[in-house]
Amino acid sequence: MDKPTTGDFTKTAGWMDWFTGPSKPRFTVPAGSVDAHCHVFGPGAQFPFAPERKYTPCDASKHQLYALRDHLGFARNVVVQATCHGADNRAMVDALVNSGGKARGVATVKRSVSDAEIQAMHDAGVRGVRFNFVKRLVDFTPKDELLEIAGRIAQWGWHVVIYFEAVDLPELWDFFTALPTTVVVDHMGRPDVSKPIDGPEFSLFLKFMREHTNVWSKVSCPERLSVTGPKAINGQLSGERIAYTDVIPFAKRVVDEFPDRVLWGTDWPHPNLKDHMPDDGLLVDFIPHIATTAELQEKLLVNNPMRLYWPEEI
Ligand code: 0GY
């Protein structure tokens, strides 16, 4: 793949660029698989980063994203608006309209968004909005504004993607459970995987999904959640690679209990990682350890994302 560029912007100090030499996964994903969580950054020279951003990344273009899709064996992408672009969705929308129908998107909008703007994004392939509660990424948006946005986008059949840290779930519970749409949680609500899987924090997350059948989860980002890290060990099956082993029980639990409400994504280009940049091929090899049968893999990678993002094609 090409090397990442930066345009006129100066990257955040210590920024880690995405990895240009991903390995070929040993796990072959099912035909029609969807990478349901990834981003584009700029390129900054064409789509400037937002003034209110909390980080300045390297560029990560649609061409580079789609080259990775093909390399990993995926058929489609869901491009999630990255916070470095604020509520300026042009780079994400540009990626959708240049995907040949192979990408859908999740936008960030403000209360001031017009119906015509929502309709234009819908026509481009946007099917959701993202509400972000991770304090290092965004300034707080009042909940009444978010509820108003959720009520409006529901009329287009869109859903809400929520990103938060596990410790904040109790405080956000009432707001999340009041949302009128399908709700998709990023990265399992970022559990602290050094804590017991049956402890209060992850149990609350499972209860959230169990009691609210409109809640889905992305079982993504082992590279963000892992304490044990990426060092791959060979498994018992020939050619199998196992990494991020401490995240496996958490993600597997969610897939096993809610097989019809889970999604998976690479999270390319992996913003804000501090200790290592993952090999996306190795991330794909994580999948069979959390979705352990062909049926579960088909649901996670094909049926579920198709139901949410391309229902007209099934
Ligand atoms: C992710 C995670 C992160 C960043 C963003 O939009 C973003 O900036 O989502 C993060 O820093 O944890 O899902 O890409």
C-alpha cells in the first residue's frame, strides 16, 4: 500500500501511522463480508480536518481503505465519521459515493442539520449518526440535542452508534435506553479486560444488551482493549494465529449470547493508538476465536451488517 501522507497539517505529536504492510489473513472471511467499522482521514489537502478536532492524524484515503478491503477479502465497508472531521461529513460521504455501492456510512450531525442535508446523506449511503461520549475525543453535546437528532434521523430509518467507556455506562444508561432507534455500541463499550469478565462492569454491559433488544455491539478493537497485546501464538489448528488473547473471552461472550446483534470492523486506520499499530491481517485472524462456527461468522460478517446497512439487498 502507499505510504501515508499528511498534506499541510502537522500530525499530533507521537501519532502512529497505519501499517502499510498488512499480512494476508489466514482466516478466509465468508463471501460478502462487511468491515462495519472503519474511517477515512482527509486527505487533509482535499478535506481539511475540523478546527475543533482533538487530534490531527495522517491521511487515510478512500483508495487506501478500499485497497485494504480487497487485500483482506472483504466485500463492503461501513465508514464511520471520525472525530477529527467534526460534523463536516464530506470526506466520509465522498468515500461512499466513490465506492460503487460497496460502502455505507455513519455521520456526525448537529442540531442545525437540515432535512435536505439528511436526505442528501441518505442518498449517498449514510444510515446512522454517531454520538461520542469519550472525553478525550469530543466536547460534550447536550443530551437534549442528541435526543432531538435521534428523533429526526429515526424518520429515515437510521440508527445511532454510541461510543463510551465502560465506567461511564451507569451514568449514560437512562439516556441510551431512551433512544428511539436501533443503537450500536462501539467496541463493546470499551471493557477493561484486566477486570473479571463476570465482574460488575461487563455484567452491566451484558444486561444492557439483554434487556434492550434494540442494542447491538461491535465486537471490534481488540488492539485497543488488550493488555496482553498483539504477540501472535500459533493455535492448535494448522496455520491458525491467536493474538490479543485477553480480549477473546469478552468478545466471544457477546457473540455467543447475541449472535444476531453483533458486527465486526477493522477500525482502520486505528486513530490514537499509543503502543503499537496492528497488522490488519492479524486482526482478521481474531475473528474465528470469537465467532467460533461458520454460522456465527456468517451472521457477524454478512447477515447482520447486511440487515442494518443494505436491507434492500437481502
Ligand atoms: C475508533 C476509536 C477512536 C477514535 C475515533 O472518531 C474517532 O476519532 O473513533 C479512539 O480514539 O478510541 O473507533 O476509531
